Amino acid sequence: MDDFLSRTEAMIAAWHGIAAPNEPARRMAADLASTIAAFEAVRDLPRFEDEPSSFEAALIETMEQPQ
């Protein structure tokens, strides 16, 4: 975690020329690690757009039937 935080602060300094201004900013940068990990966990899982036939079936199933 400390390595991620120090690399993030280094990238901010390199790209924007500023340092993390305070402790809350450092905590928010550290929270990025869990967000990135969450996105990486769902990478390569089937996506909604990978199953268009399921989408069409769901639409038909939920359509209001004429009375």
C-alpha cells in the first residue's frame, strides 16, 4: 500500500507539478488502490453487451402484453 501511495504521489507530482496537500488527500489517493483492485477483479468477466440475445429475451419477457 505504501508503495502504491508513493508511486501515486510521484505521478501526481510529475504530471501536475504538485504534492499531495494534506492527509485527507493522501487517504483519498490510498483509497484508489482498493478501487483499482475492484475493477481488476471484474476484468474479463462476461459483460452485458457480450450477451445481446439475453438482453433481447429480457426485453421481450418484461414487455407489457396487450390486453
